[in-house]
Amino acid sequence: MQRRLLCTLAALPAVLGLSALTSAAHAQTPEANWPSKPIRWIVPFPPGGAMDAIARTLGEKAARTLGQPFVIENRPGAGGNIGADFVAKSPADGYTLMITSIGMATNKPLYRKLSYDPIKDFAPVGVLAVVPNILVTNSTQPQIKSVADVVAAAKAAPGKLTYASAGNGTSIHLAGEVFTSLAGVDMLHIPYKGSGPAVSDLLGGQVNYMFDSITSARPHIQSGKLRALAVTTVKRSTSMPDVPTMEEAGIKGYEVSPWFAAFMPAGTPPAIVKKLNQTFVAAMKQPDVIERFRAIGAEVVGSTPDEAARHLQAESQRWTRLINERGIHMD
């Protein structure tokens, strides 16, 4: 008995030493020390849009909370695919982040040779906001004052009326596709390379309508150059509450909610994803952030990572069906 006790006591230092090493190793995991260096926030579109503004606003707040800078890096091109491919292939260490849009759900059916999988290659952090699209027309068309007027005009001249978009496959284009499908009208889609030139031609009268982002359309609506007819979301926009939804305007079942969400590479430790999500959600409750979002027409969402994953799955299924039905492809 005494010998066994002495042997046990002799082994205690080794056991305690192993326990201490295990605790120290646990304390030194990436999750425990994160973040310990700057975080790259990839924006897969040019500066100046709603996506870029959301990233810069939340990046500034998160940097103060977490003690490390969020370095915004714009990597535009191919409908967001260049930036997304970069993030998908980045280390899953918590130091690369991406904000992206509804393209995460639409690009797989649009681009048949996509170099990444939008669901398998990413860890959703959360849906951050929704920025409605808004159906607008040139205010020099006095006879068009409602969505019903648009439908009547389109039915009177099948295939003659036009709607502009920022490019094939964009949410602006898809908003038009949903409209023509549900309204049962034939309108000609005119794609542009970006929202800017499309709005210019709408202002000049070269095209009849556009489902523009509320961010870029609102200044022209406020100046009286464009007339707002309806927003594409289920609820009215808090930044333009007098404009009806498409459902309220008579297009039953209509909803296109262009959302913006944050993603990290698949395999990023869940503890890091959760901490970043909580940081963003807390920031979006601050009055100055709410006001900045409202200034660009963004409605705060702030979902959990699991909710974001489910939303991406549902949106992917919905848009894949529509894109295949309408025969829309980018390659």
C-alpha cells in the first residue's frame, strides 16, 4: 500500500505538468487569441456602392470593439466572382472576411463554370442588411404614375417597352424578370455595365424603366427627375415610406430582397464566426450605424450564422429555379 502511494505521488508532477501544458495549448489556440492581427475584408465590387458603405461602417465599429483594424479591399469583377474565389481559397484562420450580396445565391446557376461552391466553400457569418430595389421611370412620362400603369402600357405594346439593369444576372435584372413573369407582360431587358450608365439613359429617356437600387435611385427621385412606383421588398422602405411595395401595388407574390451578408472561408473556427457575428449585431444596434444604413436605404437584419446558412440555401433554390426557367446564363 505504502509503495503504491509513493509511486502515485511520484507520478503527480508529470500528470500536473501535462495538464498545465494542455491548458496552455488551449489558451494559445487561434480562437482564444483572435484577433491578433488586422483582418482583410474583401468587397467583391467597386467602392462607392451600398455594399462598400456597409463594410466600411461595420469595419470601423468592429475594429474598435476587437482592437484590430479591418482593412477593406475591393476586388471587383465577374459579378463578384473574383473576390469570392479569393476568399474561398484563403486560409480559414479568421483573418479573411467577405461581404457579398444576392449573387451568392444566383452566381452558381448563372455561371456554369464557377470556380467555387457558394455553400460548401464558405462559413456564413450573418445576413447584415437588405437594400430594396425600386421600380422607377423618367418623370417626363406623365401618364405612368403607378405599377398598374406600367402593366397596362406593357400589355398594350408587347415587347416594345424597355427596362434597364446594371448587367445580366444582377438583382436589378432579376427584379425585372420576376416582374414580367408575375405581371404576365413582355418587356425588353437592356443590360448595362453598371448602374451609373443605366440610370443616365433612363434619365435621358433612352429606356423606359429600371429596378434600380434605392441607394442610387433616391437622389434622382428626391430631385424630381425619376418617379418612384414601388419597392421590391415585402415591407416598405424606412427611407422612403411613402412608396408602396410591389405587392401593395397589385403584383401578388412579388418579392425581391437584395441582401448583403458576411462570409468567411469554410473551416473557420465556429468560435471566431460567432464572435464576429456578435460584434456586427451589437454594432448594428447603435444609433449612428442605424442612421448610416438608413442614409443608403439599407434595412438592418443582423441574423445569426445558422439563420444566414438557411437563408442562403432557400435563396439558392429559389433563384436557381427562376434562372433556369428564364434561360439566363453568363457563360
